[in-house]
Amino acid sequence: MDENNPMSDPDQWEADLERRYPPAIQDMQPDSKFRNYQAEVRPSVRDFYRLNHEYQTVEFVKQKRKQFLSLQRERMGVWEAMEFLNTLVDDSDPDTELSQIEHLLQAAEAIRTDGHPRWFILVGLIHDLGKILCLFGEPQWAVVGDTFPVGCAYSSSIIFHEFFRMNPDWGHPDYSTQYGIYQPHVGLDHVMMSWGHDEYLYHVTKDHLPVEAQYMIRYHSFYPGHREDAYQHLFSERDQQLFDWVRKFNPYDLYSKSDARPDVESLKPFYLDLIAEFFPSKLAW
Ligand SMILES: [Fe+2]
Ligand SMILES: [Fe+2]
């Protein structure tokens, strides 16, 4: 096993999310489902969270932002990025697991079926493209996983909260208080989130999308915020309102996976048109 990448593929985190937040028991008390969840989690997923919680510090996030947010690595169109992401090596069973493109198309198609606006369908199509960070050599724990603010106390509602004790910021005088380096209700735009595929893709795409779409992309892995209602003391009123959209998107991400594989070639023309409606032919990654 690669110590930095304990899961056989980054999708194991999402498979596990679906177990943690199954559609049928969404309304159960968070506490009870949480305890059950942690007891049954697979060892590889547990190891993944251990690394994520130990290494996501203020310093680490600053360093990754500097390394990646200048967006000078590649110039790629959106469909090109989808095909690139699809080359992500996946050790799991290819007969049962969806490819990356298939997951993106299933989410987009479910959104389209429900009659949502075109920009919303587009979010379904692109929301995980930030996972190309894996192809740039980044470890799983720095690409996927629930995200959370750094620079203030880690909420006890974050899964495997106890692993944060290993994090150097845990006892830091400035970073370990409820507000940490932030003012009350400062607004999430001023809050540094743990590093991963959400924040990266937000920066790649933000200039071309409506603000609702930007929020869906930037915070779709912020489960402590959109499923556990944590960190409300940092949210602005605007964040509160826009999180309705993040919550609207979440079921399409978690529950749109079906056995019927989308026919990529027949869907491609519709999606190429949709991409061209919002994006230039190349984006900076
Ligand atoms: Fe994602
Ligand atoms: Fe996803």
C-alpha cells in the first residue's frame, strides 16, 4: 500500500460519504449516525482521514494555494480536462465502478432531467475536474475528503475529529480558538478552507459562472458546513443564502450514481455546446 494514498482510488471517499449520508436516513440525528459510521468505516478510509486531518494546516494550505492557484500548469478545454481526469488510475473493479466521465455525466443528466437551468447542468458536468490534482502527483488526502476551515478550531462535527490531535495547528494559540484568525460572520470568501479539488476548480472556472454555481463547486465537499451546519459563526448572511444551492446540488453528486452507464458519445454534442456557451476553448489550470 502507498502510505500517502491509502485508498485504492479517490472515489472510495465518495462511496463512503454515501454510506455516511444514505438517502433513506437523511433525517436521523447526526450524532447517532455518526457514531455508527465511524465504527464501520474501512481501514483504508480511516487511514485516509488520519493523513488528511494531520496534514491540513494553515501553512500547508498557504503553500498549496501558492503552488497551484497561479494556474500556470496547463491550458486545457473542459472536455479535454474530462478526458484527462478519466486517465486517473483506478485499482477498483472496472465492471462495477463508474469512470470519472461517467460520474460527471450521470450527475449532469440527473440535473437536466429535473429541469434545472443550463448553468446548473454544467456544474454537474464539471464539479470534480479539480481531481486532476491527483494526476499532477498530489496525494489523495490533499485532493479529496470533506473540507473544513483552517486557522480556527476544527469542528467536532468533522468526521474522525480525534485525528486532528496530531495536527500541529491543534494547540496553536491563534488557530485553536472558535474564531481563530477570523472575525465573527466574516464570510466564507475570507476563510481559508482545507486544500482540495473544490477550491482548485473554483479558481479555474469562477470568472465564467454565476455565483450560485461558484458556491456549488467551491463548497460541495464542505460536508461539515452543508450537512452538519457547522461553522455558522463564520458564515455571512449571503453565505447562508447561497448554501441553499450547495445543498440543492449535493444529492446529484451523492445519489445520481446508477447502473445504467451514460452513453458518452451520444451525449457529447449536447455537452460540448453547453461548455462552449459558458467557457472559452481553453482554460488555465
Ligand atoms: Fe467532488
Ligand atoms: Fe462528485
